[in-house]
Amino acid sequence: MVKTIKTALLSIALLSGFAYAADECVEPASPTIPDREDMTESELITLVSEVKEFNTVNEAYRQCVGDRAEELSAVATPEQQELWVIQYNNSVDLEHTLAENLNSKIRAYKEKHK
């Protein structure tokens, strides 16, 4: 009975537009990787730290999106389910892009300081 009521309330909330994964899950702002090849060692160390911190927060965001999608799966529309998959995948893609860019900066630094 309680589960039925909860499902009904979630359905009403979804239909009303109040319960989306984004309502509960806040996408973190990604660090900016400078578009230059002459970064100093201290700038790189700071950037590595920022990327690591972002990855931790981004992983929590992905977990949140996954949890919300699972929690609301019985009452979510196919479009909402697709949005959650897109949000999840975009967060993974962003991490990969940041890693590639950061590694490029590190390689450039190492090449310059052989």
C-alpha cells in the first residue's frame, strides 16, 4: 500500500515536471584547462589537483543520476530515462576529455623540460 502511494506520488511529480534527475543531482563545473603549452610546474600541479577533485565530485554526480534513474524508473517516461543516460554518459565523456587535455599539457611540459 505504501509503495503504491509512493509510486503514485512519483508519477504525479513526474507529470507535473517536478521530479527529474537534475533536480536532485547537480552537475559539477569542470576545471578549465588553459589553451597554451607553456604551463609552469606549479600550474600543472594545481591543474592536476583540480581535475582530481572534479573527478571525485563528477563520480558522485554520476552516482546520483544513476540512483535517481533507478528510483524513478517505474514511473519515468522513455524521454526522461534517455535524458538520464545522456547525463551519465556526458559526465564520463567529460572526464575522458579532461584527462586527454591534461595529459597533453603534461607531455608538453615534459618535452620542454627534458
